Amino acid sequence: MSPEEFRKHGKQVIDWIADYLASVESHPVRSPVGPGDIRRALPSHPPEHGEPFEHTLADLDRVLLPGITHWQHPRFFAYFPANASGPAILGDLLSSGLGVQGMLWATSPAATELETVVVDWLAELLDLPRRFRTDEAGGGVIQDSASSASLVALLAARQRAGAGRHTLYVSSQTHSSLERAGRIAGLGAGDVRAVEVDPDTLAMDPDRLAALLERDRADGAVPTLVCATIGTTATTAIDPVARIGEVCRQHGVWLHVDAAYAGVAAVCPELRWINDGVAAYADSYVTNPHKWLLTNFDCSVLWLADRAPLIDALSALPEYLRNPATSSGEVIDYRDWQLPLGRRFRALKLWAVLRWYGAEGLRAHIRDGIALADEFADLVAADPRFEVSDHHPFGLVCFRPRYPELSTEDANAATMALVERLNDSGELYLTHAVVGGRTVLRLAVGGPATQRRHVHQAWEAIRAAVS
Amino acid sequence: MSPEEFRKHGKQVIDWIADYLASVESHPVRSPVGPGDIRRALPSHPPEHGEPFEHTLADLDRVLLPGITHWQHPRFFAYFPANASGPAILGDLLSSGLGVQGMLWATSPAATELETVVVDWLAELLDLPRRFRTDEAGGGVIQDSASSASLVALLAARQRAGAGRHTLYVSSQTHSSLERAGRIAGLGAGDVRAVEVDPDTLAMDPDRLAALLERDRADGAVPTLVCATIGTTATTAIDPVARIGEVCRQHGVWLHVDAAYAGVAAVCPELRWINDGVAAYADSYVTNPHKWLLTNFDCSVLWLADRAPLIDALSALPEYLRNPATSSGEVIDYRDWQLPLGRRFRALKLWAVLRWYGAEGLRAHIRDGIALADEFADLVAADPRFEVSDHHPFGLVCFRPRYPELSTEDANAATMALVERLNDSGELYLTHAVVGGRTVLRLAVGGPATQRRHVHQAWEAIRAAVS
């Protein structure tokens, strides 16, 4: 495709996306197709001859669009939001157009140095500790996801811990990727230890953690990493990071803080308390601009207080990657900070977002989402047929119909049937969680297109569905 | 950013990229900046207020572009090519615009089903065995890189192998990501075993492999995975896959084939012999459309002959991901096929590429690259001051000045100085490798913008530099 053909088709695609974003509300939120429907509508064999680009765009509309669940729909409330904003899309487009590899500083210095700048900027915006900055012993790096970031943190922690039977500490509310990271890293199944949570707050119990660490140490294990969560996936619960950190310090264990969803809320000064304990204790911290901070997937930022064990754990320098800049030690080679070798120029999209919105724009976005979630929680709480679960100051509301006449088991089944009925309607999309044996609905606000009326429409649909 | 603002700025970005691609030849190939130059040119603090998008575009030109090494430059011959083509850029742009998560079938059925279709299409285009297709026991999946794909293959192999001290078999020519995968997965340092290579062909010696496997098995190890390479990074050497596969079968070891760079060449029927042994023996196979097949990074395709151990190794199903489609068993959830949980809709770009070029366009692209590499190798071979290393039928030429008057050590230093001098010129960009103790230059052809004249210009520059 020549540059001039690219110019022509590129503008068609921009128009397609602008039209899509302007009309996304007209689609059912959740795709109504069944297994195999899309596959059967596509040719079984690849084309022998090239086709005009317009054919591909036409099939996008005709064949693929019915199979899309619209994450940018203003009534998409399932999972945490995956904010795709204009500047992020365009930053990512520039990355594709440049087509550079950022694996080494030498393979495109701007890709590395812009990344260093934007992760330092974000650390400042979130008021994260100075030791997370690249001009101190630590540093930040963009990963594809918090799953990978947590695995990378575990590898660094293992490097620091030295040899032995490594153990990893999570809670029942920790994201499943931590258990999976332990599995990937070759920890024994029994060496991923689940610390009990407070049954009311669902927060990790630091005393239980301390007891477990003592017992494991006595049994000859090498306690390696504790993961505390700020904003759990199921209910956005907040682990007591400072108390957990104190326990970690006493036992010399790496404290990793998973703030994948909620961490970005700290752009707002009034929410900085969520990070209490991070400055004093955290060895690593991850939050995802690709969830709630208007930056397209993938953009998960991991910071470390000390980058040395990470680089020791992951560096490899075969001959064909040797170069004077790397040998000088004056540059960062981010390939040593991540699982894959190759890497996209992902800093461009975060840069474009931070410049377009500015700190004040990001704060406004977070505050809007929280205000809408609070308003929704108030609507639910005002209806005696419903119950709101312990509510945290983020964009997620967990709630359930009371079903006073039903057993817990039957109430849970009725709640699941309600979720399916609502999702089948195409009017909105929710997920569920199980909290203390009870199934609850999860409604996550925070998409940039979501306005007050969409939240009210959702509530009307939910009310009507239980009538 | 509203849809209308996006429309406006999107077209500015498309124009920027079209202009960039049309003029990329006017830039020095390798960025001339020094460590810290770009970082110092950027503000130390993030902006408080949002800025017009034009400011970001202006800084892209003014601040970042001097720090870019131009991978799409027609005289970029360093590393393997990272083909960024128009349809791939636009497919990726559509993925950003839709902003959907493909972690589960249910979270956007089209993202999963289109991926299944395009990886099956690509298996057909490369004439890979039928058992790699999704309608048999195997299946393909798009990964971010061959590094991650190889780690995923190792995890599946370990799952199949069962408990014990796992050992991994590579050669001195295997990509460094395999050793790194072993490290990540928690294998002991001594459990990544380097099999000796034939000193002439640099191919793994199957007899040495068999001896090592026997000894390790006798020592109580659980030989887990052997990695054979089709097209090594340093010199594009080809391991004898069929003979290695026979050894693997005898010992019940997983055979992973790393064809990251060269595998896509099998779109040409006359090159299908490079995969000899794959159909009979390979348990997994990876090749990267993001290198030589006109698809932007990241797009690495991993196929497995049996998907079951992979899913067993990586599946996790927390409550909030439970859904009727997953429970039915009728759908693929690709989150179980990769390291992270989240995933972009990457199939769109591969789909756009396969449709725009068609099989015949892809074949023409590969053949063009090989013809140019052959022509360059002939030019070098015809000059008595140079020596071409064992040449393989791909886009890479390894060669060196003879320096008959110098010791090997001094000749190597002179070759390295030559590489730096050439790269400093900005006229072309090369890398080096060390083959049998001798430093050689690597010139990799295959970028879509590279024409005959660029290869001749490179040769003139190299000749002049040794005069």
C-alpha cells in the first residue's frame, strides 16, 4: 500500500471510527451472536488475490460488528472500563505508523526516553514516592497488563530473595493473575498462600499474614512476595497497605501493590489516601491507565523502588543486541524490564493523553465517574427491594435484590438469572461477583461516553427487571 | 475528545504518517542523538492544563523525530525487518477505535472468532500440518512476541511432562528468549542445556541432543522441551527438525519450533522444505508476521498440535469471569492461551493484511526480499576483499571484510569499527554477529520500502568504507 493509498484509506478508517464512536449507543451493548456465528460468516480459506480495502471495511460492518461487544458503549458497566479516548487512539496510530522497536535504547532512543518521561510524569500526578522515579534507584515501565507486571514483580522479588522454596502471599480477593504468576514462575501449588480476609471489608488480615509468614519461615520456605490490592476486582476493597507493609518489612518480604484499576484515582488529591503505606513500604506498584485513565489497552505502568533485581532477573545480552549505548551503562534498555523482548512505542499514547487532558482533565474524568457511581448507589439504596454492598469511593457499585422470601441459594440463582436477562436485553451490560456466599451485581461506571442519563436508564432497566 | 474532534485530528495524523512514509528516506537511518538528549528536551513535569493536539504533533516533529531510528527506512538492514504496512496500520487503528477486550469469547465474540479464522488461514498459507488447525486438537493464537510464545510453549510442555526437575534444550544459536523463558519459569540455571552445533552449518547436532537427553534422563531429570530453530537470529541457520523430532519422539520430549523470522517464507511453495519435519514432529511452532509478513508489531502466531496442556497450564476462572459461553465449552477463551489476561483485537490487522495483499502479494513480497538479498550476496562475493558466510535462502546476508593482514582479534575489532562507522553515517543501519569466533556484518533485507537501488547504495557505502 503506497503512502497515497494509505492516506486515502486511512481517512476512510478515521471516518469509520468517528462515526462508530458517535453512534455506539445504537448497538446492543453485548453482542447477541452465538458460538460459531461469526466464524461461519467468514470464508474458510484465505484470499489468493488482494482485495480493495473497501471490501474489508464493508465486512467489518456486515460480518464483524454484530459480533462486537461494545466496550465503549455508554451503558457498558461490565468489568472495569477500558477507556479508549481520541488522543490515545491517535498516539497508538502514530506508534503503528512509525513502526519502531523500543527493545533497546539504541533501537530508537526517543521510544525509551519518552517512556521514562511519561512514567515519571504519571508518578508525579499520582504523588507516588520519589524512589519510584527513574533518577533515583527505581523507575517505571509500561507493560501490556497488570498480569504481566505482577509476574515481573514476582521475578524481581525472587531474584532478591535468593534460592529456596519461594512462597507468594495473596488473599481470596487478589486478582487471579497473581496465582497464575506463581504457577508460571514454577512455584509449587501449595506455595501460593491465601491469607484470610476480614469478612466485612474483604481486606487482607495483616495478623494472619504475619502468622503465615512466621510459620512458613519456620518450615524452611523463602517468603518472596506479598501482594496487597488497592481496589480489588470483585468489590474494589482496599487492603491495609501500611499494616501489611510493616509485616513485610519485619520479614524482609517484597511488597507488591496491585492498584490496577483504582490506582489512577490518585490523580485527585482527595483520593491520595488510598495509597497510604505505599510510600513507606511498597517495593513495586502497578496501575493501568488502560482501564480508567483514558488510554487504550495496552498500557499498564509498573514502578519499582529498586530496578536492580528486576534487571538481574530478566537481562540477556546476546551478541546481536550488544551496542555501544548499552555497554556505556548510560541508557535504559526496557527489554530487561519486561517478559517479551520486542516492544511497541506505547509511551506515545500515554503522552498524547496526558497532554490533551492535562492533570485537570484527568481529575475531572475520575471525579465524574465516582459521582455517577455514588448517584447510582444512592438510587439503589433508596429502593427497599435492593441492598448495596460496602461501597468504596471508586466507580464500582455492588448490589443485589434482597429476595427476602428466597433461600441464599435460590436468591443467588435469581440474581444470576437477572444478570443474564439484563444482558440479553442489549440495553446494558453488567457482571456479577460472589461476596460472602452471596451473588451480587457489579455495575462499573467510568467510560468517557457515560453520562448521568445512562446511569439512570440502567437503574430503570434493573428496577423494571425485578418487578 | 469528541468524535468530531477525533475526525479532525485523526486526519491530521493520517496525513502525518503518509507524509512520513513518503519521506522516510530523507532521515538518517539510525538516530544520532546521545543518551539523555530527548529526555532533556521534554518538560520535567506533566501539564496541568490540556493542550491542543497540534502541540503534540509539533513536538513529535521537533523533539521526538530526531530520536527515532527509522525501522521503515529502505536502508534499515539491522535486525530482522519489522514490516509496517498500510493495511496493518489501519487494522490496528480499527482495533484501537473499537477498544474491545478479547480476553474471553463472551467479551467480544468477533475478536475471538476472527482470530481463529486468520490463524487457520495462515496455517493453510504456510502449509502447516492439519493438526495445528483449531477444528482438530490443536490451534493457533496471536501472541505479542516469539519470546512470549516460546515461554507459553514451555509452560504447556511442563504441564504435559508432569512433576520433576525440568530440563530445556537449546543450542548456542537459539534465540536468547528461550534461556530467559527457562529462567522465568523457574528452571535451574543448569537445567537449560546447550546442545552443540555443527561448526560449519551452526545447526543443532541431533546426536549430541540424544546423548544429552539420555544422560539427563538417567540423572533423574524430566526432559521437557527441545527448541529447534528455522532461521536463527545470528545467521538464519536451520536446525535439522526431522532428525531432532525423531530424537524428541524417542524420548517423549516436546518439540518447539522457533521460526520467528523465517517461517513466513513458507507462503512460497518453493520454500516449504524449510519446514521439513514440522508436520511429523512439532508440538508447537511460532512465526512472526510482525517481522517479514507486512503486519505491524505485535503479531506473533503460535500453533500447538494439542491445545489441552496449554489450557491446563494457564487457565484460571475466577467468579467474575464466569459466563454461560465459557461454561458451555463451545467457545475458545484465548486468555487461557497466553501470559496476560487482557488482549487487544490483534486479528484485525492480520486480517487486513491477508485481504489487501492476498496470498500472491505475500509471496511476491517474500520473493522480492530474497532476490535482493541474493543480489547483495553476489555483489559481496564478487569482491575479493570480502567473504560471504554460509548463505541461507532468506533475506539476511552475513559477510565480513577479509583483513588478511590482521589477526582474528584485530580483524574483529576492525569489523566492529566498520559497523559503527557505517551506522554513524546515517546512510544505512547494520548489526553484527559472531560466527565461529569471527565478527560478521548482518545485512537484513525485507522492508517493504527497500528497492534494488537501496541495496546497491548500501554496498557502495560499505565498499567505500573499507577502501
